[in-house]
Amino acid sequence: MLNWAIIGSGDVVERLVQKSFNIKNKSKVKYIYSIDKKNAHKISKKFNYGAVVNSYKDILKDKSVNCLYVATPPSTHFFYIKFFSKNIKNILCEKPIGISSKEIRKIKNLVIKNKNNFFIAFYRRFHKRFLYIKKIINSKKLGKPIFFRYLLSHDLDSHPTAPIFKKGNIPWRFNKSIAGGGNYIDMGTHFLDLVTILLGKIDKIETNDSNFKKIYKVEETLAANIKLKNNVCGQAIWSSVVNDKIDLFEIFFTGGRLQFSLNFNDLVIVKKNKTFLSKKFKMPEPLHKNLIKDTIQKIISKKRFVDFSGIDLSLKQFESINKIR
């Protein structure tokens, strides 16, 4: 039986996870800890989680707890992983797993030293939309990939998860000391993971940024040039301060093109020669369900699993902005 402790009680637990950890005779949540005790009690009752503990240290008093889900802001991830990794073998951590390349290297070393199973919450990997896209790419019906491009732009009120309604009310996702960066780190992590899953491992990332409106103390706009190890090239831009709300990922092949969205639009458009095929794929609710199902299956299999690909991708991402800061 997998007995989970959850650290955190924010939007990611309440909206994206919901009851996903509770699977009869396989997995259940025994404890939840959060600095927001009121919300922790609310979530525990709502989703039939276990007891709300007053201190994260109380979790280790129960030796039956063998799984940990870290769902707090990124600046605390290293702290909790370091504290629990000696005693709890299986750890699922929200992305980004740290707020600097230095922290991520330390997490990697801890996971290796303590022989943890370590999972990162790249939940888009498991959604039908992206599995469908991967199937099309693997079928070779569009030929070989040549290049790709991505744009996520929005104004201050239309961020997918962190709108800002007035100056001074800055979401933590745009606070460098808490999140590690802006949209490139928060939303861009999912994009880079999907590039790796769909097209191949990333060789290098070069970035440039700007801060026109000075709303945030992190980059408002960031452009990245990306080269894969298979020589496929791409470009991506994230901007938080423009009026047009656009979320567009395009992949160009020798015999066609794929067009889809990561966050807003349900359509996947396939163009081959002069013909277009479109299919709708709504994001599932809750968003993390398939990710957690896969994580539980991997743990039950008793085979060692560490998402080294995700860890190394996070390192590349932070190293690419360290050069411009």
C-alpha cells in the first residue's frame, strides 16, 4: 500500500490533483501539511485525505508513510526534499524542482545518494492531446521535423494561472526569490519537456530577455533559441505584457505541419500537402490524474525510477538564464 504525505495546500492540490492519489487498495493520502492550516483542513475534508499535521516533522513519526508529494512554491522544494529523502523513498515534486542550477544539482545528488525514486510533475506528458501529437510524429506521415516555434503571450489579466489585476499585486510565480524566474521558468518548463518528449533531447538553449514595463523584477519577455541533439532547431518567446493572448506551438516537417496549444485552445491541426485535419482534445480534469496514475504504477512495479531527463532539462533551463543575469 502506498501511503502519501502531501506538503502544500494551494491551487495545484485543490484544482489539479483533487482525489487522484486515493486508489482503493493501492494508494491513499495519510497526511497533509501546509503553513495554511485552514486550507489544509478544507482540502483534507473535501478530498478525503488523512490528518492535517501541525509540523512537517510529525510526518516521520509514522513509519508507514512511503511516498511524498511536494506541492509548495519552488523556493521550498530543496528544503523538503533534503529533509525527507533519507526516510521516504518515493518523491513526486512539482516543477521547477528548484530555483537555481545550484539547488537542482544538490537535489540530483541527494536522490542518487539516498536511492530515491524521484518524479517531476510534468503532467502534460500524459495527456491525450500530446500523446496524439507524438503518435503523428512517430508515424513519419509528415516526414522529418525541420524546425519548431512557440509563442505564449498575454496581458496582465490573462495569465493561465497567475493574473495580476493591479500593480503591486505580484503573483509568486513572478517573484524570483520564490519561483526562480518568470514565465520562462514556470510555463516554459512544460514547453521544454514537451519538446524533449516529442522531438528529441535538447543540446543547448540560448536566451535573451527584456523588461519594458518593469511590472516584474523578473523578465517580462524572454526569447530562446533551442538546438536539439538531432540538429532540429527551434525558437520560443514568452511575454507577459502584450495585449494579444496567444498560445501557439508549431512544428514544421518535410511533408507538413502541426499546430496546437499548450494551455488555451483545444484544437490540434495537422496540415499535409493542401489538406487540413483538426481534432479537439480538452484538458482533463483534474490535470494531474494521468501523471499520478503513472507515478503510482511505477512505484508499485518496484523498479528504480529517477527522472534524470527532467532534472537535466531543468539544469539546462536555469543555466540558459544564468548567462544573461
